Amino acid sequence: MRKFMLFLLPLFIAACAASGEQRDKFDEMAVYDRHAGATQSWVRYTSIRNWYAVGIHSVVFEMDRNRHYLVELIGPCDLDLDSAIAMRLVNTRRNVLSEFDRVVVGGQQCQIQSIRRLDLEAVQAELEDKDRSLPDGQGSLETETDQSSGGT
């Protein structure tokens, strides 16, 4: 019995550590949710300067220095956003990000569920109060227009 307990102890410690990490991600996602505006069905852009993952199914897109959007994806897609270094955005319309578009990472794709304007300065201030910081951009972003969808 004692050997069995010694075997279970590391598993229990690892589970506690993992749940703490999930709690941190959940708390961080709540900060972004608090500072995101109303859902928009589409957003026009000329280029996407940067992106980074927030939580499990969300991405922040930086359109320019003053426009950031929190984009939530329809789950249960597992895109492994935290470790992704490249992302492809498949648009139904050129230079328009919409709820019908898809995000592709490593061959897997997910549809965009919602797009909300983000007050990034407020997010940054709240995260700094909690001794956290905004993540750096993660990598490259390629966009393409889906010709098969009948988009214009």
C-alpha cells in the first residue's frame, strides 16, 4: 500500500500543477473578456500586423497599433495555439475578417465564432496589476480568400 501511495503522489502533484495552470489561463481569459466590446459580424482590415493566442480557443489579432480584436473560435478544435508559430486565415471576402472565416494551424481548422474589438491598454493595465504581461506575437500569418465559398 505504501509503494502504491508513493506511486500516486507524483501524479497528484502533477495534476495540481496542471489545474493551477488552467486556472491561470482561465483568469487571464476573463481579463480579455472584460475588456472586449460587443460582437461584430465582420471587420475590414488592410493587413494583420501580429497575433497571439489567449486561452484555448481565442486569438488576438493586431490590425494596426490602435485596433486589436479578440477572436473566439468554435471549439472542440484543438489547434495548439500556444505553440503555433504560423497561422493561415481563410477569408470568405478579401481584407474582411468575418464569422464565416476559418483559422488554420498545422492542417487543422476552426471557424471563427465571434469577433470583438479589444481595449488592449485596459487589458495590459489589468495584467500588469496582477504581475503578468501581454504575450509577444507568435509568428507569421498567411491570408487567403476562399474561392469556393462564393465570396466577393
